[in-house]
Amino acid sequence: MEKISLIFDKKNCMGCHACEVACKQEHGLGVGPRLVRVIEKSLDFIPIFCHHCGKAPCKEACPVDAISRNEQGIVLIDNGLCIGCRECINACPFGAMQFEDNLEIAIKCDLCIERLMRGEKPACMSVCPTGCIHFEEKKNIAAVFEGAA
């Protein structure tokens, strides 16, 4: 499989927050951390999520190498190695990294890797009523937006 990415077409987002709820349910998250967030700014809805950056600042900032990238380009955190220092959270330019107070570790979107291994779509994408969330190979990203024009 090629490198993959989650893409939000924000012009079609209606701010329903279904993606947030599905993500929280999929990952068993309680009050507090949200691995995908939809914020409103100037009457637009803006999704905040992990971009699984090519040169991930969070990975570079981690002092214990708890953050890695798999063969599909998904940036993952090893919960057993994370020491909860929050350096990755401070380094993330998108505000996508969160801190799980109960476990005292950093957490982030993993593109629902367990769902992917079962051949399913990420939880956020599967519930989006407007279809503004796309899961594509990075080489196909431009085609997603050309088809929407």
C-alpha cells in the first residue's frame, strides 16, 4: 500500500461534530482529549487533526523515540515508551497531539489503524454525513479535490 492520508474538504463541513463523536467512541476516550476537533471560525468550520507529516515535528521532538512511522506513513505513538513529557504536543504545528490525563501519555490520531487492518475506513470518515472526509493514498489527493470542483 502507498502512503496514506486523511483529507478534510472543509468547504463541505457543516460542523455536526459526528467525526469527533465517532473518533471518541472508537478510541474509548472520555471527557477531554479529542483526536479530531472541528472548530468554528468566521462562519467556517475548520477540522483540526493529525496530518501524519512527512517530517513529523512530534517525532523529532520525542526524547525517547516513542513516535514512529509505519510503512503506510502513519505516525504512531508507542504508549509503553511515552513518558508524558509533552514535547511532542508542543512541537505539533496543528495542535493535533493531545494529552491523556488518566494514562499520563500523549495521544493522537492513528487513522484508526485497527479498523484499517480489518479493511474498514477510519471511524470519522464512516460517519461524515456530507462526505467531506476522504482517506486516500497521498498520490491521489489532488484528484479528490479536482473531482469536487
